[in-house]
Amino acid sequence: MSLVTPTDEVIAAVRAEFGLDQCGINEAVLSLKTWLAMQPHLPQNIDDSRLERWLIRCKNSLEKTKNSIDMYYTLKNEIPEILCNRDPSEPWFKNICNVGYGCPLPHLTPENNRVIVMGLLPSNPEMLIMNDILKMQFMILDIRMCEDYSTSDIYVMDYKHFTMAHITKITLTIIKKMEVCAMKGFNMRIKEIHLINIPQFGEILVNVLKTVLNDKIASRIHVHSKGLSSLHEKIPKKILPTEFGGQNGPVLEHWSAWLKKLESYREWFLEQDKYKSDESKRHGKAVQSCDLFGFEGSFRKLNVD
């Protein structure tokens, strides 16, 4: 119920999408490891499989991959409240897993895209801590960097339990942290964003988002206000959970499977907390927080592949 192991055919198809084969992967991974050996500020023990998936996310661009790896470990210093202290046995985890869900679904689309369904669970809005929501979602993305093999991501967001009290939790600072971490640290490739069960006040939020984001990502936001048939034209029913009009079981079963997977990675997360950028060893100027999260200008600097 979490992720189906990719077949050889899927792996070959995803690689081919970016002009890669096993030989190309081997050469690229070796090149990245050679580059890492010359970066004394970065960890030297990144698994080959993660380097491969990083390369896929960066569309077979070695320079983008290098920048993304550097940013990922740099951000662990800058936003530790999101990227560190990720112990799933701690109280924060028990709290937030009952507030919302963000499940990558087991099966890929025919185009080898991964569908992720997201939503809130019935709970007191005061329980929603945005840093913890982001922490959990990036933990899931980290697991996908170890196990998943897909071309792009398709997000389906259910606003059924969303209220004005939840909106007050979303600040510009939170949005900026999410943007930088997602698009620069993980180099997420977002193909589509689908929104369902939007309340009347929610449409205002959607319009604001579209003006804040660049035209490319804004054009990929689809609001389904007249039922789910238009969603099913984009995503096969056999992939989606029951609550999304699909045929793939209850969403809580998928979420339960992911929570177990997160818990099974506990030792890995604790180990990874040790690895971050050592700015005292970086060649050249150390990275400053203001360079990453400054609010000068607009968010139209966001880049999406």
C-alpha cells in the first residue's frame, strides 16, 4: 500500500525519458562522486541509488544535480525545524499524523508519474503545526529518493476539512521555506496540481497562489469544482483512493502503510541528522540565510522543470 517496486521496464522507460541508460547512469554517478570528493563541506557517503534518483529529478543535468545536492545539505543548517530532528517515535510525529495525510500512491500512471493525495483529517485546527506538516512530507520525499522511480509528480489536494482557522496557519515565511526546500533542495518535478472540494473562501486562496507562483506552475493548477469526473479524465480511477472517486481502497489504509514505512526508517533518519553542510569548509563564500529566504521581489523566481 506504499510503493510498488519498480519493474525493469519502468526503470528503463523513466531513464529513457531523460536520455539515460545503465551506462549513462554509471558515468553520471561516478562524475557526481568525483565532484563530491572535491567538496569538503558536503557529506561523502551518499548512496549511489540516491545520486541516481537525484539525477533523474534534475533531468540528467549534472550541474542541476550538484546544485540540488549542495542546497539539500545546506538547508539542513538553515531550516532544521523542517529537515532535522526527524524521529518518528517523538510526540510531534504522533500528533501530526492525526492532523493530515500526504500519501504517494502505490501505482504509477501510464506515463510513469507518481500521484500523491493530500488532505486534512477531522481535528482541532490548533493541532496543525505547519513546520511539522512540512517535516513529515519531506521525510516521505526522502524515502522516495531511496525507493521510488518515476518521471514527475501529480498532486491531488482535498480541501474537504479545510477552514479559515487553517488558513491563518499559512504564512509567507512557511510558503518560502516550502518553496526553497521543495524546488531547490529536492528539485521536485511537478506535472500537475489538482484541487478538489474547494470551499468558497478557498477559491480566493487559489487565485492568490496563482498570482504568487510563476506562470508555468500556475498553469498546472486545476480546480475541480463540478465533481470528480474532470479529475478522472486526468488520473485513472484504478490509481485513486475511494474518497477521490477511485477504486484503490480507503485513503486511511494508504496513510497507515506510509506511517509504518516512516517508522521503519527511524534509524536511517536519525543517522541522516548527522549529515549537513559544514560551511567552515566550503570553498568560497558561505551561504547566508538572507540569500535563501529573503523576501525581496516576488516569488516569481521559483523555477519548475
